Amino acid sequence: MSGFEIAGIVLGSIPLLISAIEHYSDSLDRATAFFKWKDGLNSALREFWYQHSSFELTLRNILKDVASPSEIEEMIGDPDHELWKSRDLSQALQEMLKFAYRPYISTIKDMHGCMKRLASHLDIDRDAGTADDLEAIMKANKRLPSAGGLIKFEFRRAVKLTMKRKEVRILLEDMKSCNNRLDEFINKSEAPSNNSMAGATAEKLGLSSSLQQIQNYATMLHQTLGRAWSCSAHASHEIRLLLEDRVVRQSEPRSLKKVKRSSKPPSFTITHKSPISSALWKSAKIEILDSDKELEENRAIRFQQAHHKTSIKDQQSMNIRSVHGLTVVGDLCSVFRCYSGFGFGLDDQGVLYETYQDETKPVCCAENLISLQDLLLTHSGMKCFTPLTEEQRYRLSIILTSSFLQLHSTPWLNKHWSQHAVFFSSTPIDDQLVVDVGHPFITESYWSSPYPAPTSIEAKGLADDSANLLMLAKILLQIKFHGRTSFTQNKESVANSTAFDRVRESQLLNQWIFQERENLSFAHYNAIQFCIASSNNIDADLWDLKYRQVVLDRVVVPLVNELSHWQGAT
């Protein structure tokens, strides 16, 4: 045995061996007990039970971060339970303890050695076909059913204990030392994770869909929307794309009996208003369709690309859809104008369908907009100023950072991550300007006549990753200290300069961090420092999906964890 399963054997053997000593103690007459043990046997038994309880609590403490409460009870109650041998359990503990995992297992083996020493001095039955001495003892001596939580075992003959008093004292000290080391490993492994937050976030958070999936479908959606307008009455149409964090949060009890989540394609929410004075903004959700089977389950309408040449493959695909009774629609504008209670489906060929469903809750629908740039420049000295709440600061930071990473190499984003590209709906109420900070969005204009959709690299050119990462650090700082005038007012001229000075910008951001170092949370400080340090790294490449995943793990995930901890999530 080389893994955590040895802990179950140790946990099961301790009460058995203690019960054997109690059986031995009951068989002694008073004179022999006093002459040999000087009343120290009862004291030793109490210490054995104490060390057993300490070991069990240590195991419960480490298991609570990787297993459900019911699983923990099953494991504690059955030392031979299959979960002790679970590979998922071993991997989860390695992720939690990191470099301390091997010393932790080594210490449990030391405790196993202590129990073997004690067992070697007890004349009790052993299963002949079992190699490990403790396992052999547990198989040969069955636990008796008992009330009140007392643990009792049946022994077929009188038990003899050949260990001397001094040896017992040394053994108890060794057991105590092992328990103390196990507790120390757990305590130290939790320290780098910002106090007690490690227990709540043992499982890594991530996006509901992979960055690769989101990137591919977002690019396809942009190109498809570019071909979906054919009305001659309007020269262009504006689409607002809702920015979403797509972060999967831990909402279920931890469990070792996990069922793998199915990889669900991402969905997108768009908002459009027909260029008619009386028209209203309408929102629609776009689901990704995996197969033609999904199309059969919904009444759907296909958008026809105007003046396109139909290849044999396209004709075959069209014929298949005709079998399903799909109606061809030529213009997205007319759908938004004429219908309510609708959504869209996008297949892997870039074909857009209309699916009838419950009406999507309107978002990003106000006529009055405010850019992220203007929002972050507002301060307490301005009229209509409303400060962001602490929760809004966290959520806005999470949504913007995650969205930048999702859409970086798609046509939706400009060459640089910019405060000018993100907007919010705003509504003046009395003397206050109410801003819907929970639903940021970006806008795109499409011409009515179809145009060739350029690739993201062709359309945007190569982005300056250093500038993007510094901009992200600055945005995170401005969101965190929204309403302050000291830095944003005095230094904004640098951000507005035509030539980007990376060195100067880094210096200003570091000065700001130093100035506010006592007001920055653990996650904010590390996330911003990571962005600044990465901007100086020649290997930083935001076009690389793996690198964007690193940024997600180092910036977004800690903020999500800290927000959950701040809210008191369990």
C-alpha cells in the first residue's frame, strides 16, 4: 500500500487493539494489575482512546474538503470502504496538500507502524491469507454491534499483552507526535490559500464551456450575423452582445462519486432594435445546436444568405432540413420587428435558426448608455454619482476579465482591451443615474448588404498583449477604488496619450498599488500584480488558449473564491 487507503486500515485497527487491551485488563486480578502496571494501564487506555479520536478528527478535517458528509460517515464507519482506495480521493488530496502530500502519507505510515508494534505484543487471532498484519487482525476479529457508539470486538480466547509500561509510554508519545504532524500539514497547506478559504474552494473553478468552444462559436456568430440582414429600408443594424463571466461555481456538496458534467456548448444573448422610432429593444438568446435532432424538437426558421452560390454539399444540407419542414427566412431585422418570445439556434455550419420559446428577459435595452470609461471616471464630487457596492466591484471585475479572455481572438473585440468598448444601460431616476452594472455589453454594427466576414486576425491586426494586460490591471484598480479621485483624475492623461508608454504605465500602476496596499484584498492584490508582471513577460501570448487559461486561473478564479468567502458561502 502506497496511498491514502492505509489511513482506513489505521483508523479501523486502533479501536480493535484498544478493545483487545481492555479485554486483557479485565482478565487481570487487582494484585497483578497493580504489581505490573501500578494502575497505569487505565491511564494508558484513556490516552489510546484520545489518540484514536485525534486521528479520526484529523481525517475528518481533511476529508471535508473533498468528500460529501455522507461519504465521510461511510468511510469512517467502514475502514475497508472502497472510497479509501479511490483514485479521485488521492488526486484531490494531492491537489490540496501539494508538496506536503508525500510527507502526509509518510506520517500515516508511521502511525501504521505504531499500530503494528502494538499488535505484535498482543496475542490475538490473525487471518492467515492476509499479508498486512493489521488487516489480518481486522479480518479475524469482527466488530460487535453495540449501542451508544461504543466499539467492541469479540475475541475467541484470552488476550495477552507482552508490552512493558515504558514501551507503552513511548508508543503513545509516537502516536501523539504523528497526530500533531498530520494537523500541522493541514494547517500549513491552508495558509497560502488566504486563511480558511481553501476549504471552500478545493475544487478548481472554471468556465461552463472551454475557451476554445466559446472562441469558435463567438467568431461563427459574428460572421453569421453579418450575413443575416437583407432589408433595404435600413442601411445598418446595431447588435449588443451581453458580456457573461460563464464561471461555474461550486453549488453541490463535494463528492468522490462524481458524475462527469456533459460539455454543454455556450449560449449568447444579443439585443437589437429595429431602426424605427416606435420600435423597442428586444433581447434574444442564441443556443448552439449540436445536431439535426435538436432541430426536429423545435419549430425553426432558417436564415437565407442573399445571392449565394449553393454547392452540392449545401444543397444536400438544405434538402435534409426541408424534410424537417423548416421555413426559410431572409432577414433578421423583420424577425426582431415582428415577433416576441423567440430565440435562435446556431448550428456548426454557421446557419442561424429561430426557435420559439419563452421571451428572453430584456437586457441592455436602455436608450441611454454609459461607457466603462465614463463609469470609472465618476466620483463622489459629481452630481448623480452612485458608488458601486462591494459585491458589484467583484462581479464587474469578474465579468469583464472573463469576457476579455473569452472574446480576445474573435471579431467582437478591438485590437486593444478598452474601456471605451464596454457599455452599460443607464436610467436617470430623480437626481440619481441608475447604471445596470450587472449587464455590461459590447456593440457591433452590421450593414444590410452581406459582406465577407474577415477573420479576427485580419480585421483587428495583432494586438499588443502587454498593453492589454496593463489595461486590465488598471481597470481592476479603477473598479476596486471606484469613486476615488486621487489617481484616476491625476493620471488619466497618460492613458489618453496617443503613444502607449508601457514602462511609464507600469510605474504609475505600481505607485497606485503601493499607495492603496492596505486597502487591497488578497485576491485583488495578487490578480493586479500578476497582470503587471505578465505585461513584462516576453512569453505572454494572449492568442494562446493555454496562456489565457492561466490568466483565468490567476485572476478570475481567486476573485470568484474571495467573493464567495466574503458572502459567507459554504
